[in-house]
Amino acid sequence: MEQKKRSSFSSRIGFVLAAAGSAVGLGNLWRFPYLAARYGGGIFLLVYLILALTFGFSLMITEIAIGRKTRLSCIGAYKALDKRFGFLGWLAAFVPFIITPYYCVIGGWVMKYLFTFISGNALEAADNGGFFSNFIGYDAGSLSSTIFSFNGPTPWFILFVLATTIVVIFGVEKGIEKASRIMMPILAILAVVIAIYSLTIPGALQGLKYYILPDFSQFSVSTVLGAMGQMFYSMSLAMGIMITYGSYMQKENLLEHSVTQIEIFDTLFAFVAGLMIIPAVIAFNGGDPSQVNSGPGLMFITLPMVFDSMKFGTIIGAVFFLLVLFAALTSSISLMETLVSVLMDKAHMKRKTATIAITASCLIIGMLSCLGYGPWATITIIGMQFLDFFDFISNSVLMPIVALLTCILIGHVVGTKVIADEVKEGAGSFHREKLHRVMVRWVAPVMLAAILASELATKVFHLFTI
């Protein structure tokens, strides 16, 4: 009965745009450019491309096939394949439960910057970090005054959550698919426009050469681990999203072809994000790629300064943050939908009830990250603010574990034939079946174990050296 009532995307292009929208997010826009700059530019780009076409493809097609085969959210899907792995579904669902609240906090930051540029106050944002620090660390003295002031992050966080909720509450076809059909083409056009403009900046050519020409002397194990980690996070893997979207995919749609389109779109967007940012920042810093700094500093401190130095910088900045807002929304929608799908499947809630419940939990938990740099800045977990801790646990610990256990389940318990048969349904063939089998059974588990070990070792080293 549950499967008969399950929603579905109306077409393959609707599914591809929604899944690509999930994959294209904040990770592409700030994480990819700074990792490319850190690990050698062109050589990082080359390694990333190879891994996306092998490692990323194999994990993504596995998750989407699991969802389409079982027609269930991640909690039910893993259990349907093997009851002993039912716990893995809960672990996978816990990832978006952790990520969604703090991701919406960052989405709220983007809204604030978009409003700042549109209102003509771009110069305020270009003060070398003062504006950003004052904004996220805003403390009006009392908790109520802090929460309700638009000078701080909380109202913007709430607005972003509500924008996500509105799309999800309308459902798969009328909400997620319709929003993706509108936002994804606009997002692509804006990205290309900004990238072209960025390349016209004096000095940008040096940054372009660094970004696209591989320097094999820069190749190292760190380059591979960095590219692998970015690809892994960028494609929305190991958090139940692709299983959930796969469960909405119609059986007659060509699965392998769809996954290929998603990975091409995601990889192209990551490449264009690098074109938007790396040449401009390197030109701004006099040819120094090391200044493409990591994390929020790149998007909310460095780039406003770059825009301020440009002709028409206020307009370009406004367009850029509109692009970032769309990218953030398409990802937050997929995160919330994964959680809503779990409640609909396991608690048999109606969509509106489930969406309201997830929205409420997101608002409550998100307050920790929202106020974690302001009134609650003195509260830390293993030396990290709330947002940093949630990001570390989800991205560096839980996601590699979920992906690793998924590879073990498919590669060594139920067998890769289960996935291959699902891919062949409606298509008759699986062109990269051998690649998939080798990657899932042997290569991907080793890579995932390396990512997990590297992240944990880095964190432990940091804890003992502070």
C-alpha cells in the first residue's frame, strides 16, 4: 500500500534537476575553490574529475538504485535489503538531521549578505571580516533582543528555514520538482555570467592558468584525499538524499543515464565555481593562490572585498549571493525532504504534518549553531563551536561510515548484482557495471577508510596541539 501511494517525479529531467540541485550547494561554491587552490589548482581539478567519474558515479548509482528498488526512505530501504543492516538506515537518516539545522543557519547568512548588497550597503561587507564577525557574533545583551534583531543571524535563519519548508510542503512534483526546474537553469546562467566577468579582471589570467593547467609536481596523497573528500560531500552521498530521491524515480527512467547527467552537472558547476572565484581572488591578492582561504572566510570576508574592488562590484556581488542562495536552497530542500520522507514512511504522517514537525526541530536545534558565535560562544564541544562540531560529526565521521557500510552491504553481503539488475530495468544494459562492481567491492571501501582515518587523525592532532 505504501509503495502505491508514493509520490514520484513527473519526468526524468525533473528527477535529474532535483538531484543535481541537491548535489550543487554551498560545498561547490566555497569548498571546491579553496581546496583546488590549496592542492595545486589544475592537478586537483584533474584528480577530482577522474574520481567523480569512477568513485562518485559508483556510490551515487548505488544509492539511487537502492531507493528505486525498495521505494522506501533510507531507514526502510536498508532494512529491505538485509534486516541486519536496518541500523544503517537510522544512521544515514541521522546525518541530514544534524546537517539541516546548521546548513539553514549558513543559508541565513547568505540571505543577509544578499540583502546587504541589494540595499546598496556592499561597502559595509567589505571590511576585512569585521562585518561578518559582528553579524554572526551579534549579542544585544538579552536573548530575546538578540533573537529578534535583524542585525544578528536568527531572523535570517528563520526566513531561510521557512523558504525551504514552503517548497517541501508542496510535495515532490508540485514543490521540489517545480522549484528545481526554475532555480537550476537560473543558477547555471548566473554562474556562467559571473565566471565570464571574473575572467575579465586585470590579472585574472594568471589565476586561470593556475586553475586549469595541471602541475604534476604538485601531486600528492593529500591531493587525492582532498579531491576524494570534496567529491564525496559534493554529490550528496551517504545522507539518505539520493536513496530518497531514487525512491521517487519512475521505473521506466534510465537510471545510468540520469546519474551520468547529474554528475556532469555537478562537476561542471564545481568547475565554473572555481572559474568564478579563483582567478578573481588570485588577481585581488597579487597572484598568491594561498589567499583563497577556507570555509566561511572565503565567501563572507574575502569575496565581498574582491567585489568591492571590481567595477560594478555591488551588482556582481548581489548576483553572486542570489546564485549562492539558490544553490543553498536546492540543497536544504533535499535535506529536509529526506527527513520528511522518513516520518511519512515510519510514523505514517501526512506530508504537511511531517514537514511542520521537521521544521520545528530544525528551528530548535539550529538555534545552537545560530547563537553559538554570539551569546553562547563560550560553550564548546571538544574545543569547537556548535556549528563546527555538527559539521565535523556529520561530514568527517558519519558520512564516511555510512558510505563504507553501504559498500560492505552491497559489495559483500547482498551482492552488486542487486544494483546492476535495478539499473538494467527499463534500459537492458549497464555500461559501467564492471567499474561499479570493482569500485564498490574493493576500491571505494579503501578510499572511504582513508578519508575517515585522515579526518580523525587531523582532528585528534589538532586537539592535542591547542
